[in-house]
Amino acid sequence: MTLILTISTPAYIIQASDRLVTFQGTAVIHNAMANKTVVVRARDGLAAISFSGIAYIDGLQTDEWIARTISKLSAEAGVLTAAGGRPQKRSLNQIIHALKAALDERSEPKHGLHIQVAGWRITRSQYFPFVRELVWNRFRTTRSVSTPKPWLGPPKKIVLSAIGAETEGLNVLSAKLDEHRKTSSKLSLADAERILVESIREVASTNRSVGANVLTVSIPNPNNVGALPKIEFFANTEHNALIRRAEGADIRIQVAHTPWLVGPASVAAPSSVSGSMTVNLAGVEVVVVGPPPPPGILFAAGSIVPFPPPKR
């Protein structure tokens, strides 16, 4: 199980995902820190793509399969960073249909897959919030692409979306938004981020197949000059890594974790980072927020080894 929650408003879109992968139908942990998100710079916008469902496709973790499918990166190419190749000239709609076509080539899955795409796209020099969902499972003869329904409560321009533990997630999120409205008529991006993280953790406290570590991707309305897209990891407990030194004691640092970053002609795999950085995806600057590094270190990053599929 998984929980992906998204809030879309005229001012921003923010998507939050947990990191836990369990064996189907159980609370037995397979991977406690699985990435479930790909950030993509398309021809007509920027979006976060997250999923719930099967954890592996063609022997690859599903997030990697999504990143390779939309970037046209071959299975033989390295997974840390790859550049060159065919530029990403597809629109967000074309990316969704490319994923749909790739899934349609496969036989009906034993377990389903639910993909959510959330971001901003530009049409005729105007920006529009974009939330679409792609469903693939053994109970449908036709795979479907849908748009979530707006939240009925005020403010009416807010759209809520959830996949995975959908009913629990939306119930908790709606209740927290209702409580927020009692004290404020506005929902800032910081408020939305806090509420999404709290909602996932509240569900995780009673649903053992949802994790309490949360990754958020926030994308402000591009017309808001100076407001940059941001990726931030909220650890339930401190995450650490070691910097090995040829001389002297090793250095233990606190780290955050990043999603896949797919640009027009580059792909960066998930990594662990200490410190913050700004990544340029074809003119769109994305801020990656990490914990402050220790004195003497400006920034540190390390690759995350892909988690192998379970033995059959």
C-alpha cells in the first residue's frame, strides 16, 4: 500500500508521497525507503509523477521504469546520471499516453498500478494546474485516464487527489483542511505542505502499509516570479550517512533523499544529499532542500543503490 496526496490551487500544486513498500496484502516491509516519485520537465510544463501499486516492472523498481519510459533511457544506461540522447520534446499529455502505451503492451498485471501526474502546463501562453491519473489493473479491459474531482468544501478552487490508501487519506486530509479553515481563510503553500505531511503520518499511525517518511514536490504557479519549485524530504526519524576519509575519522552527516529528475536531455537518479542545491531543468530552476551539512562541508551527495526485487 502507499499514500500519495495532492493539493492543487490556482497558486500552487503540491504532491506528497510516503516511502514504504510492503508485500501485497500484508504489513510485512519489503523496502522502508522506496522512492515513488519522478519530477519531469516536459515541453509544456513541469510535473511530479508518483505511483501506487506494483513495485517492479520488467525487473526495475517502478519509479525507475517510469523514469526510463518517459526519458527514452535504455535499460543498459547507467542509473546515477545520464545525459544526451533524444531531447524530451513530449508534452505532459503525451508523456501520460506514452506510459499508457507502455503498460498496454504488457499482459494484465497480477496487481494494479495507479499513477498520478500533477503540475503546471502552458497552453497559448497561459499556465494551468494539471492533475491527471492513469489506472492499470486486471479488472479493466480498457485502461483509463481521469481527472480528480474538486473538493466540495470552500475554497472551491482547491482540488484534492489521493491514490493508494485513498479513502483514509482523503478523510484525514479533508478533516485537517476543515480544521485549518476555522483559524484562517487562506491556505498558504507552507500550510498545505505541513497538512499533507501530517495527514500521511496520521494514516501511517494506524495503517501499517503506509510509511511516515514523506517526500513533497511543490510547484508554484509559474506566473509567480521568484517562487521556485521545491523538493523536500521529511524524515520521521533522522537519516544519516557516512563520509569515508582516507585519513582521520569518518564523518557522519544527516541526509535527505531526492526523487528522479528528468530533464529535456538528462536524467538524474534518486540520491541522498546533505545541504541544498538548485537544479536547472531546461530553464526551470528546482530547489532541492537538504539538512544543513556539518562545518567544513558545503554540499554532499551520494547515489542510492536500487533495491532488488523479492526472491520468488
